[in-house]
Amino acid sequence: MQNFGKIKNAFNDILAESIVDKSIEKRKIAKRFVKAISESKILKAQFLVYNNIENKVDKNEFSANLFVTENIKLLKSIPKDVIIGENKKLINMSQMVSSRLNNDYEDKELHEAITTLIFTETTPRNIQEVTNKRLMIVKFINENKEKEIIEESEIPTSFLANLIVDKFNEKYADLTETEHKVLNIMMDSDNDEAREHIFTETLRSCIDLANNKLKESSSKEKLLDVKDKLLRTSYIKESFTEDITRLLDLSRTLSKE
């Protein structure tokens, strides 16, 4: 049986990679994951419980333990076979998902501990194991640091951006300063002014790079076409993620040529 945390991590990896290698297939898989969670009460409950614990910060052991109890209780009331069936739907979305489930990652032990509490009925024989898992989760909460928290009962529209950031920082250390700024801004779904500013800044940078290349290049036709398209480009709120990704890719290309 695979726990939901491992499944979520596999999708996180696929999503982060899709932004870097621009894989349409990976983006489709990530979008299907978000759609499945949004449409399934069971998957949504799991996502929010795991997310609650991952982001909880509480130095008090008693209240942290109570927090764990109440979250686990939300899933304890759901039949185990129903949870497993919903999780299998996610795993079966793609071989790309199932092949990553045994990979090591930062929160693997935490997710395994959460899964143990959800699926294990406490008996005299296993009470020590269950207690150890609970203590591990409480310790995690006691030592946890503040980070972005999803507080709504529904999956937010900024969900994709939230997933991207940690994976980028973990796997892609060569991001430029501008790319780091973009990722931080993507986390703030309400800051449209900041998004427009970084978009305009990146657009101007691309135009400057194109102008510099025009001075150096003997073959100017393609560069002039690129510059013309840039000059006719403007900020569109609804397509910000796709547009800024293309601009960052162009910036890297122009910087290398």
C-alpha cells in the first residue's frame, strides 16, 4: 500500500520537472492530479490533512499532539478500502507516477508516520509502534518552521505554484535571480501588481538582450523577428505563468548565444 504523501511527492516532482523541461505530458499529468483532488472528497481530505501537518508550527507538545489527533480523526472515519481505492486512481494515472513512489525525499518518514496512524488500529501488540510514530510527528511540528500555509477548505488556484517552489529549490540550484523572483511572486496569487512588474522587467531584459545580439550578429532576420514579437507583447493576467515561462526561456537562450 502506498501512502498519499508519497503519491503527492511524485506528482510534485513531475510538475517541477515539467516547468524546467517544458514537457507537455508531465504538465498534463500534474493537471489531472489537481483535477482529481478537487473532484474527490477523499483525496481532498487527505491532501488537506497531510498539508495541515506538514505546515503546522507549534512548540507546545500537548497542543501539537491534539492537533495530530484531530487531523487523523478526519480520515479514520473513512473506510480504509475507500481511501486505498482513491489513491490507486492517482497511481494509475501514469507509469511516470508509479515509478517514483519508492524514491527518497525530505518528508518521507513524516508521511509514513502519518499513514501508519491513519491505517493502523491500535492493539496491545502494536501500541509502542503507533506511539513512536505519533511522537515523531509531534516532534516534527515542534521543530517545524513557518512557511506557506493553505488554510482554505478547497484546493486554491495557486496550488500549482505552491507545489513548484520547494522542488525547484531542492532540484534546480542554477536558477537565475530573476527566476527566483518569479517563483516567489507565483506564490502570491493576489499580488497582480508584482506579477505585472516582474513580467515587464523580464520583457525589457529580453529586448535589451535582443538588441545586443543584433549589434553582434551578421544574420539579423531572426533576431529582428524576435524583437518585433517582444515589442508587441503585453502582460495578460490569465496567461501569466505560461507567458513568463516563455520569456525566461528566451532570456536564457539569448544569454547563451
